[in-house]
Amino acid sequence: MLEIKNVNKFFGGLKAVHNASIKVEEGSITGLIGPNGAGKTTLFNTIAGLYDPDEGNIFLNNENISYLKPHELFAKGVLRTFQIAHEFSSLTVLENLMMVPPNQYGEKLSYALLNNLKVKKQEEEIREKAVEVINFLNLTNLTQELAGNLSGGQKKLLELGRTMMVDPKIVLLDEVGAGVNRTLLNEITDAILRLNKEKNYTFFVIEHDMDLIEKICDPVIVMAEGSVLFKGNFEEVKNNEIVIEAYLGKGLKKSKL
Ligand SMILES: Nc1ncnc2c1ncn2[C@@H]1O[C@H](COP(=O)(O)OP(=O)(O)O)[C@@H](O)[C@H]1O
Ligand SMILES: [Mg+2]
């Protein structure tokens, strides 16, 4: 589905991503791990159109998407969530979700005036979809809560919910577990699994929480210092000497892996 071919991304002299080649298969939940500074977020930003690759190409179902902008990728079903959630804090959970779908008739005043009924109908459909998403994520009792009042984990669930408002082909999750308590992390994990199984979402997941990686990701790709080091299932990753070395090199304990 997603093919990253020999991608390089430099910041001045720093090779943040160095000759990375990765395939994310349709229907998979592919994990991306590696020590801090490995280039994971930079790679995601390059896929999601925040940066153009300096070298190499990125394909979505064989179409070259290397130089598309975020909104163009969004339209093609390439969605991402951010390491730091970016909800609209003064809007409710429902409103946050209802804002996601692009090209809403109601935004064009002339259209709104001429086609009031159509606008209302579309808004109603979007509202229904948002309610469906909220229920799927077990956020029903927070429907009318201001997003700013949500806990860190609930905000991450809302981020996931935003991707569900359009029909994504692939969702990139950047540290969806960061700063989230165990209970909510289990809910997020469960939601990812259900979206994968029931709605056939493909996921590409950056995560530091190895429990989450072990539970849902196959394959797992390991990056360090800009390069792809290894790809395998979690068991293989855990026992690979090069991978262990990369983590130990950053002063992390083996038990962390
Ligand atoms: N916008 C930027 N400008 C300059 N250097 C950056 C920028 N973003 C990331 N870097 C550097 O690129 C390297 C990879 O960072 P990042 O992709 O955030 O790693 P990870 O997400 O794996 O922790 C790091 O050395 C980081 O300091
Ligand atoms: Mg990062």
C-alpha cells in the first residue's frame, strides 16, 4: 500500500532520515520503533507532506505521492495524528469531529443561502457520522464536553476519531501512547485493533510503549540514527543483536525492549 523508497531527509548537515526503504502492507499494523532522534517523526512528516523528501520517493498504491501537500494527502486517505494532540480546546468533542470533513457546503455563503436544505442535510449526515465515531471510541458521555477538558488519553482517542471522519486508507500514528494512562492506553489499543479488523484500516505506528507494539504490530521496523536497521516480528526484533545494541547505545536498558 505504502512504499517508501530510498528516502533521505536532511536538516543542514544532519541526515535525519538516511536512505530509508520501507513497505507498509495493506491491512497491516506496521510498527516503527527506535531511540529518540532516530528520525521516526521526520519520516512521518515526510510521508504526510509536511516535508518533501530530499531524495527518494514515496508511493501510495504505486502512485508517486512524494511531493503532495498535507491536504492533498488527506484527500487521498493518508492521515496522521500528532505526537502532541492538536484539538480545538474551546469546541466540544462533537464539534471537533464535525469540523474534519473538507468541502462542507455550509462554508460557502452563497451556497448556504441558495441551498439551505442541502446544507442542513449534509450537516446532519456529518453529525450522525461524528456520533457514530464517538460511540465507537466509547466517548459517548463526553460528546458535549469541551475538548480542552479531556485527559491526555482522551485527547489521543479524539485524534484517532478525527481520522475516522473521513475514510482513511492509511493512518500514521505518532506516539499515540505517550503520556496516556494504562486504562486509556488499553482503550486506544483496542480501538486500533477494531479499526484494523472491522474497518480494514492500515496503520503505521510510531510507539515507545513496547507492550502496545508487541500486542498489535506486525511487522515492526527499527530505525536508529536516520537509518532502517531491521524489520521483523516483535520476537525477532527483541532478540536481534543489532537492535539491542542500538538501544543500549542510547543508554536504555535491555528490559525496555
Ligand atoms: N525541523 C528540524 N530541524 C532540524 N533538525 C530536526 C528537525 N526535526 C528533527 N530534527 C532532528 O532530526 C533528528 C531526528 O528527529 P526525529 O525525527 O524527531 O526523531 P524521532 O521521532 O525518532 O525521535 C534529530 O536529531 C532531531 O534533532
Ligand atoms: Mg518523534
